[in-house]
Amino acid sequence: MNLKFAALGPAPLRDQLRPTPRRLSALLLLLVAIAVPILRFRVSEAWASALWGLVVIGAFVGWGAGLRVWARPRMRPAWGLDGAVGAAFFLWVGGTLAVVHGVSKVTVWIVLLLGLVSLAIADPPPAPSDAAKRRWPTSTFMLAAAAVVALALLHYAEAVSNTNFNAWDDNMAYRQFAEKLIQTGSLYEPFSSRRLASMGGQVVLDAAVLAGAPDWRLHLLDTGICSLLSVALLLGYGAVPRRRAAGLLAAVLFITSADPGHNIGSEISGVLLLLALFCLFDRRTSSDASGWGHPILVALVASAICTLRQSYLPAAALTVAAACILRYLAEPRATRRRVVEETGRIALATFVALLPWMITSFVNARTFLYPVVTGNSNPNWGLLGSVSGWEEDRWFLINDFYFEPVRSIPLFVIAGCLLPAIRRTVAARAQLIGALLGFAMLVHSLRASVYYDSVERYYYAFEVAFACAVTLRVTSTRGPAAPRVWIPAVLVVCGIALHVVTNREDLQKIYTAWINGAEALRMSRVPDRKRPPDEMEKLYTRLQGAVPPRARMMVLVDYPYLLDFRRNDIVNYDQPGAVSPPPHVPYFQGPERFASYWMRFGIRYLAFEIGSSPEYNYGLWRGRLAETIRPGERGGMYKSQARYYLDAFDNLTALEKTRKILFQEGDYRVIDLAARR
């Protein structure tokens, strides 16, 4: 390992202090991080948030560069890949801190600032072999790359200025999870199905934003920071002209594959980390087969993918397993033992990387790995269903032909299937296997749904990452002018062209929205100190003020993120019937049994809103309960869930008549279960 941290190596002092782009960037970002609070409260909160996002990117790149120098010193530096690996490392640190309730703005600041320090010192000179192969790009490439980067920057600006959130998922859950994590240091939500639906990785990434920006800027993480890093990773795929062109094609595919934007859950962050996983396997050399460097990097990235969404778990696991198996088959018999040893190291390192998240999940819902182990979830709630064989086939066809992000995905799949079975194509073929099997398992498990356009957000990450990965591989492969080389490349190029042409109207709307968002950011001049609390914030302050400090309370409200989680121990009952600790919420047994259950867990105060809420109202769920679903047909998810929602509403409204009401304003109520009228 001949490359070391500059500050720790034996190089002369002038070499340690010589200015380089990374060191100058680290110094500038450090100054920006210090200035962000001043800018936020005195100049412009929006611009301060935009600058804070750049600080987060720099910290991720710094941590990734430090890990690369330590683990794989001969790997060529690449800002995008370093940023993805650094984000995975930040997730592991955040997950570990969450076990001991150690997440806070202070600890997140420390981790990010240390990342900037790593950015400054983990700056080794390029290897002679890399310097000899490096060529300056052509002017045509530079213009095309500049256009892609300009679009990515517009997307970043739109992410900063976007303050619109999903009324169900974001406002009722995801924004609250991030606020609760940064205020209390942990991810404990035993009554929330949306919390159970992921191990919490996206929430920890959101905490990096909340350390320097308000919660209405949470779009900055996924559609801003991760989008910029993804473009950087693709454009930095290779220094030689052929790989550089492949990276540009993949970047064009990515920037024209607009994310569903359903909520602030993981979408582009999954693309970023899955592409990083591809690059780690694609750049694997024979020297990586011995030692722990390569396995640790793979484990960090793979475990990070698993923590973002439960639907990513099978895709990530199958991709890593397929890469190891395909590498074993491609190696000569004499070196296969080293591949087996490397696979064992990857498995052990992945277990260690996932351990903090598994511990938190067990404390939260009595499952180490949902949905492999269901834990406290209710199997009868409605997510799963039984349909006839023909109906399931029809469901698969609908999802296959709908595929919104890349409508020409069959061409990419065919190109991946035509790749020759050699070592250079192991990473791309592994991505193909992981994406196809992950898609099949996801669609099969959600056959109780009828909303195929909603399923898209669950497979967007690994399908788009696969399309970009196969583009990188087939358009950069050297070889004779044989069909096995040029046919996949032609299919991919045609797939990108068809994708852009068929989406041109949607792209016009999307890019117009990005430009409008950038204009809104440019015009923003409001500092935080001039932003008075709105009426909803005042309402939630009054609502929480009716509950004694430090008392436990359950909430079923539209905007739980407006509550003060330091003042009270608050649990979110966001989707009644989905998940609860044993002996589980007693549904269909009357209000008194319902009240006794909450009192058993020390929850004396219930705050709820039933009526004008978009989700918590009788009309919506009575309509869904009245739906007719014949045996063997697809659907029935909401019909099954409606029984639990309506029973919870009935119990709460009945308890309102027999218990003391501490707060009553509009549809909001706070009742004291221990005080009868």
C-alpha cells in the first residue's frame, strides 16, 4: 500500500501542504459550513440550504476518498464514486450512533466536518499508469458533459426550492422520522408501518440535511445531493476515451429518467449506491482478491442499499451473490479458492455493517430483517393477498409494459443477456440478475395492489441503475468487430434514443419545472429570522401544550413533525392495524380494551385528528370498505386496511365521550385515558 494519507506519510512538508483541487475544495467547503448559520439567519435560508448541500457532498466525497486510499490505493480517484462510498460510510456511522441514541446536530456536524478534513488529506498523486493513459477529452465531449452537468445543477436547484410534500407519506411520517431522529438520537417508532418499511437509512441521510437546513428542505437529499453525485459517478467512469463516452451516454440516460417523486423516500439515493456497487465489482482487480479492502467497501455499499428501502434488499443481496458466483465461474480453477475466501469476507463484513440496523429494527419491531422476519407486523393488514394464476400473470404484464423511468428497458435487458460470460462483464451481468429477480419478487409480493404506477417507485432505483450499468459496460468494451460486441452496444444506443424520444413531452415539463425551481431559488431572499410560525405550527404547539412535559403520548395527526420530541415521548400511530408490539392493539373488541392497551405501555395521552384529514376520515375508508373484490382478483389491499382504520376511528371517538378532553380545536382532540368524565 504505497499511497497514504498525505498528512501521515513521509513526504516533504511542501508536498503535504501543496494546493490541490481537493484541498482547496475542502478549505472552501469548511468555510461555507461555518458561514451557513450566519447566511441562514441573516441573508437567505434557501441559499444557505443550497450551500449546506454542497458541504454534505464534500464530506461524503472526503470519507469515500479516505476509505479508497486505505482499502484500494491503486483505484483511480473519482469524485462520484468516492461520494457514494462516503455516503454509505456515513450511513453506517449514523446507524451505529442511533443504537445508543447518539444522533444529533452536533454529532452529524462533527462527522461531516471530519469528512472535509479527510477530503483535504486523502489526496494521493495519480499512479503513473493512470497518468500515462489519461487524455484530455474532446471539445464535443466537454460540451455534451457540460449540458448534462447544467441539467443536474438545475435539478439540484429545484430540489432546494421544492417545499411540496406528499400529504400522506411525507407529512404524516417521513418528515417526522427525520425530526425525531435529530432531536432524540434514535429511530424508535413501534407503531408505525412506514417506519417498519425500511431499516432507516434514508432517515439518517436526511439527518445530514437537518444538521444545517430546516425540514422543509428535505428534498435536497435525494433529488439534489444524490442526483449530483450520480452524474459525477457516471461522467467519471473512466479516463480513457471509450469509457469516457460510455459514462456520458449513461449520464444522458440517467438525467432523462426522471424519478417518480412520490415522496422523500429513497429513489435516487438507491440509484447512486447501486451504481457504486457496480463500479466496485467492475473495477475489481486480481490484487483485490486477497485482503479486506475490497470486501469492506462492497459490504458498506451493499448494506447501505439494504437500509434505504426493504424492496432494495433482495436486489442488493442477489447482485452481490451473483457477482461472487459469476466471478468464481469466470476464474481458472487455480484461483477459485481466493474468490471463495473473498466471498466469505464480503458476507462477514456485510453482517457487521448491517448489525447496528438489525439491532435498532429488533428494538423497534422485534425483527432483525423485515420482511424476512415479520416481527410485530400484522399479516392480515392487507399488503399481501392471494390471486389466481391468470390474474398474477396479468399484473406482471401491466408492470412490465408500464415501466415509466426507462420505457425501452427490454432493449437493455436483451443487451445484458447477450453479454459474453467473461470476467469483464461480471458486474453488469450481476446487476442484470439482481434487477430482474428483484423486480419479479417485488411485483409478486404487491399483487394485492391495483396501482401499478405506485409500484414504480419501489423498483425505480435498481432498474435505472441496471440500465446505466449495462450502458457503461457494453459501450466501453473493446474487442473485435464481432456480433457479441457490437449487437449489445447497438441495442443500448437504440434504447437510449427511443427512451428520449418517447419521453420528450414529459421531459419538457420536467425540465421546465427544474428551471422554475432554479428561478425560485435565485429570487429567494428570506432569512430564517424573518420567517414567523404559521397557524398550523401554532396549533400544534397548543395541542402539545395540553400534555404534561415528559409524558408519553400517541399521535394520529397530519403533521407530527411539528411536535417537539424533546418535550414528550411521542409515538406515531400513522397507519392503524399495520404494526404494534405484543399483545398487539385489540381491534374489534371495543374502546375500553383499546384504551387498556395504550395504558399498558404507559401511553396515557392520545392526540388525534379525524375528519378533514386526507387520510384520517370516515368517508375515505367507508368507500374503500364498500369495494367489491371477487375471490382470485387483484386488489383488496385498501379494503382489508379499511376495517382497522374504521375501528380505530370508532374507538377514539367513543373514548372522547368517556374520557377527559384536554384539547379540542376543529377536528383535533387530546384525551387523557386515566381521567374519566
